[in-house]
Amino acid sequence: MSAVSAVRMALNRALIFLGPPGAGKGTQSRRIAERCGVPHLSTGDMFRDAITRGTDLGRMVEPIMKRGELVPDDLVMKMVEQRLSQPDSANGFVFDGFPRTLAQAEQLDRILARKGFGKPLVVDFTVGEDLLLRRLSGRWTCSVRGEIYNIYDAPPKNAGICDADGGKLIQRPDDRPEVVKERLAAYERQTKPLADYYRRQGVLDTVNAAASVEEVGRALREILKRAEGRDGHL
Ligand code: ADP
Ligand code: ADP
């Protein structure tokens, strides 16, 4: 067994990270996806990429994201369906920032069943608003591959430059305080109810996302280990 496969964990299901903006979903989901060798699917990253490339979708979603509102469900679902039709998701995938509405969650259930997957494993990141504001105001992201930093808690070795690939670090326009207020309101109104939806299905776990990156990572690995015997395929 190689060193990589020794640490590799099997996922074989859809893993969903729920939680408010700034809770640490991106940081953790990138690591877990790498560890499990499955795609990391961030709908926010996909929309930002469409904006950078200047596609029709990018032009449609840019003003919506700037206001801190949610992108309409039909645009989100079309993009997700297209992404999941690629062959790399046979052993599972990690969703970061999706689903965000009840309609998205219900449509995802149907897509998963069609792809031969059972219920997803869902982890809710819980953290108070004070910490979210601090994390969002200090967030800097690599413009090349999206590596996430924080000027207070996880700074790069050289200011403004990504440790991993030397890319330029940027601040997201929607991390400005006025927009953050809107995003938190959208989360409370449209996304928070999903925790109950998944709790009723018996697939919801919770992590204390106020803990350090390492502690949250450890808690997530425990959750995955407990789920490993229960394969997520139908
Ligand atoms: P989300 O994807 O939920 O919006 P991110 O993973 O982008 O959250 O994290 C938001 C900010 O908080 C980033 O700057 C990141 O470096 C930082 N961060 C993430 N997790 C933690 C943690 N457990 N403790 C302290 N800072 C964190
Ligand atoms: P964060 O990780 O900080 O919560 P994201 O990168 O997930 O931010 O999302 C940024 C923005 O992209 C959201 O405010 C919203 O406008 C849009 N977006 C991303 N995913 C979705 C989704 N599943 N449904 C609707 N809008 C979305």
C-alpha cells in the first residue's frame, strides 16, 4: 500500500457541508475531497470562475452575488447537473455551499437517486456571528486555485502571495461588511432550514466550527470514519 492510499479515506457518497458564510466549509471541504480523492464542488467557486471567464452565466450571476443574494435555483441546478455528468464523481463528491435552498436539496435527492447514490452525509458547521465577521473580514483567496487564507488566523508566509503556487491573493468583493450582512440574512432565511430537512432524514451531523482548523478537521474525520461502513451507494 502506498503512503497516499494509506491515508486515503473512502467516501462513496455525496458529502454536504452546511453552514453560514465564513464557517470554514471551503477550508475543510478542499482537504477532505483531496484526502478521499473525490471532486470538491463549490458552487460559489464555479460562479466566480464563470464571472472571470466572462460567460453568459457569469454575466447573469455577477450582480446577484455582488448584492449578497442567492442565485436562482434553476441556474444553480443546471450548473450542478452539468458538473455531475462528468465521469469523475463515481466514488462520491464533496459539496461546498450547495444545496442552499429546500428546492435545491429536493432536486439533489432526485439526482443522487438517478446516479445510484443513497442519502448524502450532511455536516452542519455551527459558529456564532462575531467569529464569522472576523473570519470573512480577514479572508484572502488565491486567484489561481482558490487556496484560502486568513490574515488573523491562517496567514500566508509572504503577504499577498499563495504558499502553494505563488498566485496573487485577493479579497472577495462580497466579503465587504455591507454585503456580508445580506449574505448572513439570506443564509438565515433560505439555507438554515435545510438542517431540519436533513435531520428528519437522519443524515445530519454537527461540528463546532468555532474550534481551530485542526480540531474541526479531526471532528470531520471521526464523522467520516463512523460512516465508512454504511456505503452511500443504493
Ligand atoms: P466558508 O467556505 O464557510 O465561507 P472559509 O473556509 O472560506 O469559509 O473560511 C472563512 C475564513 O476563515 C478564511 O479566511 C479561513 O482561512 C478562515 N478559517 C476557516 N476555518 C477556520 C477555523 N477553524 N479557525 C479560524 N479561521 C478559520
Ligand atoms: P461562502 O463560502 O462564503 O458562503 P460561496 O462561495 O459559497 O460563499 O457563495 C458566494 C455566493 O455565490 C453566494 O452569496 C451566492 O450569491 C452564490 N451561490 C453560491 N452557491 C449558491 C447556491 N447553491 N445557491 C444560490 N446561490 C449560490
